[in-house]
Amino acid sequence: MDNGSEPKEFRKVSGLPYCFEFIRIPVNRYFGEANNIGVESSRGKFIVLLNNDTFVSEGWLEPLIDVLETSYAAGGVGPRLLYPNGSLQEAGAFVIVNGMSIRRGKYYVMEHEELTNNGVVDYCSAACFATTRAIFNQVSGFDATYEPAYYEDVDLCMKIASLGKFIYYCADSIVYHVEHGTAAELSVPWDSVIDINRRKFLSRWSYYLSARELDYAACPQQLAPTCARAQHGPSSGAPVAVFYTPYDLVPGGGERYLLTAASALRDTHRVYIASDARYSQFRLDYMARELSLDLSELSTIARSDLTVLGPIDVYCHLCNYQFPECPPMGRRNFLICQFLFSLDDEEYSKRWNNLQRYERIIVYSKFAYDALIRKLNVFRFGVMTEIVAPPVPANLSTAGKAGNAADKLAIVNVGRFSKGGHNKRQDVLIEALARLIAQGISAELHLVGTLHSEAQHVRHFEALRHIADDLPVHFHVNASHSVLTELLSCSAIYWHATGFGVDAQTDPEQCEHFGISILEAMGSGCVPIVVANGGPIEFVRENDTGFHYTTINELVGTTCKLVRDREKLATVSKMAAREVYQFSEASFKRKWRKILLG
């Protein structure tokens, strides 16, 4: 696997005169996903992962395979890892209750018998790790939650253990490892990345680690089985539908929109999710779990490989501009316009012709529609524009909750921890909480969201944590769907801040274009208080299904009034929950099938 290396390095490796299959990924898909793609491309019964900063000794491989074939309930195995100078780096590892690793031989003094005998451990580093294809597939490979790196191998071993399998240390296999020898340089310290991923790991495994402290026989919770792919879908002769995204395939509102629209055609078309560089099928398992979607009939493909599909019947392009990145590729072509970020002159002129032959532009809200019309004379291009609001996950069991006046007020917000043009402005909410507490209100703020691996987003997240010091602010990074559901059900109020202080006429791209998370919270009985611009004010009606604000003091003042009038809080909660019914997934899919097949 060549994982986005520099051209000069690519040329060196591609010319090596040995017998191997060489796969070039033009971008860095990070450690876990690159390995996932490699496993998908291979054919053997056994999978052996080997880093590019390792050096193997003679006879290193056979003992690993022997352990997998002969040891009781073996699910994975790692070797004796040594530093280049011959000192012990790791003989397997254990994980303690705070998520920290205790690497045998490095942080744990080993007796001679422990070093020279095989044994069961919690995990072995994926610098060199062997398992079977069947097990790797069953646990959906490495989890993209941990990108760019660290803890994905610990998580993999825990998932294998959840199948009732054991991870073994193999004393007779010796591999030398230059630790961190080829890790990419980041603009943020690796220590920050490791700490963030440790928190992600604990959000999934802390219950098991705590239970194990009390009961040695405690086992990880059995994972839900991965859906079998394309077993019940249309035949190979069915028409082809391609849904293309130029953005990273990570959980978010736009990805939920695209994938739900794609799944609407799963019974009639062969459906592909296209990206600029290859993703593994395991990526769709990850997205399905994070977004609670059934994507079992969908497949991933690189845009450069679309020609192998033959004629494309339906082509949908997700975009953040009025002009798409690439021209249409199907018999019928649709542009999903999320935001309206500005294009510089060069990009504008380069993309202008790409809109030709798109028959329809789909937007999320009346707000987005009006912004599009201001920026683009759609009639000049002969393209129709239509509003199709996103689907909202149903969770309507706790509507009308008001809580006890003596309870600590739980406030929640859901949104990516991202720096850039569509900042969710969690900093505003942290400031509002400080002012709310100063008013004598006992409250806590729960910030839920995905955190992407780019350095600017990691730095932004660290800055948020810094300003939240000494405040009851809880960060839930890459929280599971079950954790999100529980947080929404326990919270009384939803705070929203995207577009705070923005002129929606001149800078519409900085506002909330719709607000799926707001509606999801409303369906759980939360009363929304939203910025008075953008898409949310179309369904959050003042003093009916929620409230609007333009200043932090207004946000704090409205919250104080609701805390002191629990009857009002309960009434608005019920009205907010009823508003959600019109945004069901079933209704969304019906609209999309009518558009795409009509």
C-alpha cells in the first residue's frame, strides 16, 4: 500500500523488482483506512499487517500463523517487538481503566518466562499483527473514528475480543520496529491527537474496562454483526446510480443527506458512493453505524474508476458552491448544493461550464434557495431548483419532558468541532454558560460532535477545551449514536450558535443552512434556542416550537425564563416534537425517488 507518499518515494517503491501487488492511494488515507483498503485488495485466508518502519527476522512469520491455527480461540497475534538496538519495545500490552496502555517490557518489567512463553494480552501493536480475513471482516476492520492514528489497533483487538476471541503475544516471532519512524508530521503535537483518541476509545470501552476492574471474567459487549453486502440488491444488469462527494467521507449532515438519498435507490439500481480517492467498503460500515443508516447495498468507488461501470443512469454531485467541481457524468444529473461558499475568479471561470447538463439543483431550505437565486441566474442555465429538506432521525419517546426545578439544567449542542467557513461557534455557547451560571442557574453544557484529523480542527478543539476550563462543559467527541440519544433524552434545552453575529444577506454560507441536529433534538423533547437567521428559523418559530436570539444576553435571558417557568418549557417541548414528523426518512426517500425516477 502506497498511502499518499511523495512522487519521488512512489517512484522508488513502484520500481522494486519483487513479486507483490502494489496499490497507489493518491492521498493519505491514514493508517487504519489504508490497511482496510489493503485487506480488501488481498486474497489470503490470513491477514498480516506490517508497518513500513519494521524489519523482520528470519522465521518471523510461521510462528504467528501457528498461533492463529493452534491456540485456543485465537483472534489475533503479535510478535516480540524490538527496537533496532535489540532492546524490548513491546511483548503485547494491557489497557487499564483510564484507557492508558501498559506495554509489557516497556512500562512493565517482565520475568524471563513471560517473555519467552506465549500468552494472552489485551492487544498487540498493529505495527505487526496477524489475524484472519474472516475475523477482520466480521469486526469491519479498523475504525475511522481514530484517524489520523493511535488507538485504532487497541480498538480492533477489543472488537475481536467481543467475538469471544483472544489476542496472543507470540514469543518466537521477532520483529524490529523503528517507533514513529514514518509517522506524518502534524501541525499539532501528537500528544494532543493521542489524548483525543484515548477519549474516543473510552467513550466506547470504558464500561467494559471498569467492569473488568471488579470482575476478571468481564467480557466486551458483543458488537452488532456487520451487514452482508449486496446480497439482496438488484442484479448486475440493473441501471447504475452514482452519488459523488468531493469531501472526506466522515459523519455529518451532508453525508447523512447524500447517503440517505443514495439508499433510496438501493432496490432498483446498483448504487455507488464515489470519491476522488479510493475508500474501503469498511468505510460504509463505519458511516452506517455512526449515522444509524442501512448502507448494506451500497458500494464505494473512486471517481477515476467510474468508466468501468458502463453507462451511468443517475449521477448526483454533492457540492458547497453554485458551480460543481466536475461536469455531469450520467444520463440524468443532479446537483445537491449544501452551502454557497464564494469562488475566486479562477475557480469561477474554471467551473462555470460544469453546470451545463445538470437538470436540477437540490437545496435544503428556503433560506438556501433564496441565497442560491441571489448568486446564480438559474434560468440562464435552464436548470430547475427544488427544496428537499434533510431527513431527521426519529427519537420521539421523551417529548414534553420538563424536569424538576431542583435538577441541574442539562443543555446540549451537536455539531462538528471544526474551524473554517461553517464554524458551529461552540465558543459562544461556552461564554453563554458562564453568564448563565453567574445568574445563579445550576446548569451544564454538553457539546457533542465529530472531530476530524486536520490540524486546524484539532487546534480549534484544544482552544475550546481551554476556554471551558473550570466550567461544567462536557465534550463528547465522536460519540456513538446510543450516547447521543441518551444525551438528547436527558437534556431539556438545545443551544445553537452557527451564524452568530453574521449578516445572512452578505455571508449566507456562514449561517446554518438547515439544522438536522436541531430537529433531532426537538424530536427528543429539547426546546431549541437558535440564532435568528438561516434555515432553522423556518421550523423553530418564536414562542411556538422554540426561540430565537441575536445576542448572548438574549440567549441567557430566554434560558433563565424557561428554567423558572417549567410549564412553559414542557408546552414548547411538545410543540417542538410535533414539528419533526414532517421530516421523516421515509418521506425524504419518497421525494428523492420521485425526483430521480420521475
